[in-house]
Amino acid sequence: MLTPHYFDLILYKAYADLRSEAEKTYIGFLWWILDPIIFMSIFYIVFGLLLKRGTEDFIPFLLIGLVVWRWFQNTVSHGANTILINRGLMRQVYLPKIIFPIVVILIDLTKFAFVFILLLIYLWIEGFPIGISYFALPILLTIQLILIIALTCFAAALVPFLPDLKILIDHALHILFFLSGIFFAGSSIPEQYQFYFYLNPMASIIEGYREILMYNQWPNGYALLVIGSLSLLGIVGSYRLLEHYDHVYPKIAI
Amino acid sequence: MNLQKERRNTLLSLRNVGAYYWRRKNYFRRERLWALKNISFDLHQGESLGIIGRNGAGKSTLLQLLAGIIKPDQGTLINHGAQAALLSLQIGFAPHLTGRENAILSGMMLGIQKAEIEAKIDNIIQFSGLGDFFDDPINFYSTGMKARLGFSVAFQLDPDILLIDEILGVGDAEFREKSSTQMREKIRSNKTIILVSHSARTVEQLCDRAVWIENGTTMEEGDTATVLQSYEKFLKKHG
């Protein structure tokens, strides 16, 4: 389904969309950095200063959670709509529909890269050194990426049939935002709920980043293996779904 | 002459093809809307085939089918290995990008390889007559300038079967003349072309053979003069 030409198109379209977005404002791509900084400042003011959640190192703890969570939430939320909003385009020219979510994933990955590097610099300045566990960082990033690909493609495949799903997805993401351990550690919740807490893959992933970046510990390999394997299955399933309905999406009139 | 035509390769064969759209009826039900019901014809290599019919006859759906955008829901469409593409103007244009970037993006969406479109970029600049504006964002362009760019890019498309929907010339008077002339030349050349139109005159001028469709059904297929005669007779009767 995806010939080399379509890979070129994906890359160029992602580049074009990023440039297009930067051109729309005066300071352009600086917003990719400024926007998350403002977002995180709000949480810093509320939780770090006003509510004084005085655990040690709460700010780096919070920032790690927020940065990697935002990557997840933005991609899934943007991607869910992408086949639906490109209906006009796909009625004029044949394009494999998987192109659309992949472009969104690339765009949000690029923006995340900037913010993640800033986060690392901040942590180094704050005195969290690079340890041996950094070797696990690329693996963890890859596992989060494939989780994102799986969920984004799955959502993108379903939303054209049921546009209302997009609203439910955004609410689900909002709930998960509070349940992924961004503001608290998994170990701090009552024992009997921990099993359910860790059913959410983002809980283990966020914890993994903290292990590596703050405590120089290896992340939970077993959990990551399960998440990675299930996500790979999810990618295969979503790809099949998109392929199966490839010629049906242009026919749906809402 | 006739014998020669018989020996030509058949590129596409449609037999009793039908296709439907989904239309939402209420909260829980969708209904099928058969835009095409029973379409049959052949397309041979090197010919210009005109498809004629009134508004709502199913011409646009037929083009989507031929371009591989949708698939038939009944009947058979046999493609003997030819690549067909719809000539779409200004496809994927983004207002904040330059003429050059839009030309590359649009060309790639139409199916032209990136290297090929980059090699043709000088042709596009020249044909569009945009000059220095080519490297400006297209939201500074007038409607006419955008039309020039859109046509110049789409005109580079060179598939085995070129599908053309109505439009021959676009833009301001001068460019309309130029683009229309180029397009007519291309249709009359040895290329295989399907031209869709509701205008009998256009089809008469440009096509070797014609197919008349009405209400999603093939009414007649044959040489242009004969088919058009029936079509016009039908128009007189049904307005």
C-alpha cells in the first residue's frame, strides 16, 4: 500500500504543514517551545507554589510527566480527526488513508523533540546527571511512539464512521490526564487500586521516564515489553482496518 | 481504420458497474444512494473518450471510480494494468506556502515523483508566467494567479489514462486561451483520455468516441456523432 513515493509525500506534507503553521503567527516556530512552557508554568504556579505539594523535587517530577503526556495527548487528539477532515482531498485524488495519521504523528513528534530536549537541559541544570540508565531512554521513547501510532491510527480509522467518537476520545484523554500519575506517584495510591492504575499504559511510561531521568534506575522492563507488544499488534490491526476501508472513506457523507 | 481500432489494446472494461454512497437518514440508519447503477463501456489505448450526461447523471462518481478513489459495489471494472489519474487543479494547496512549495506538494499528491516534479519546476514557472511571484506565499496571489499555478502543475501529470472533468481552460482571459489550447492539443494527441462533460459541443470537437450516461446508467456507447444525436434528441424531449 505504501510505495516509496508515498513516504516522500508523507515527509514533504509534514514539512509543509509545520512550515505552514509557523507562518501563521509572528514568532512562528518559537511557539512550539513557548506554548508548552506557558502550559507548564501554569501547573508550576498552581501545584508548585500555591498548593505547595512540598514533596522533594516535585517540579522536575511534574514537568517530566507533563512533557511526555502532552506528546501523547496532542498526537492522539489531532490524529483522531485527520481522515475526517481530509475528506475533500481524498475525493479528488487517491491517497492511501494511513498517510494522514502518519503526517500528524510526524508533526507532533517534531514539536515534542524540541520540548523534550529543553526538559533534559533543565534536568541537567537542576542537578540530575546522565546515568547508565540513559541507555534505556531510546527504548522507552520508541515504546511510547509505537503506543501513540497504534492509538492514533486506530482512532483515525474509526472517527470517520462515527464523528461523535472524537468528542468522547477528548474526554477520555482528559480523564487519563488525571489518572496517569502526572501529579502523583503510582506508589502513593492505595494498594487495592494499583492494579487498575497500571492498566493505563501511560502510567508505566511516565514512571519509566522518571526512573531514568531522576533516579538513574532501570524502568520496569516487563511492563514496557507488554505495552510494546500490544502496541505493535495495535498498529497491525489499525493498518488492516485503514487498508480495508481505504476506498470506503471517500464515500461516507456525514 | 476500423480494423486498426479493433486491434488497439483495451485499457479499461466496465461491465454493469454500480456504486453507492452512504447517506445518513437519521440517528441510527444510513441509506445507500446508488449514484451509478449500470455502467458499461470499454476504453482503448490512445483514444479520447467523451462521457456525456446531464448534471446529476453520475459523472463525478464515475470519474472517482475510474481514478481508483472508490471501488464498484456491483459489476466489474477490469483495469488491464493502466494507471489512471484525475486532473485536479490546486489540490492540497496551502495558503502560507510559496508557489514553489505548493507546486511540489500538489504535484506529489497527484502522483508525480518528487524528483520528477523538481525537474519540471522550470516548465511550471514558465508556463504559469508567475515569474518572481513563484517564491512568494500564495495567499498573496490573486485568484487568477492561483489558477495559473494550479493548472501549470496539474498539466505536468502524465498518467496512462488522463481523466478530465469539464474544465479545459482556467484563469484570466489570456491564460484561459493558452491553457485551453494546450489542453485541447493534449486531448487530440495520442494520449488516452476520458473527458467528462455536459456540453455536446466540447465532446464533438475533441472525442473519437462517446458514452452517454443518464441516471447512473449507460444509455449508448459508440462513435461521437451517433451518440450525440441520441443525447440531443433526449435533451429536447426531457429538457
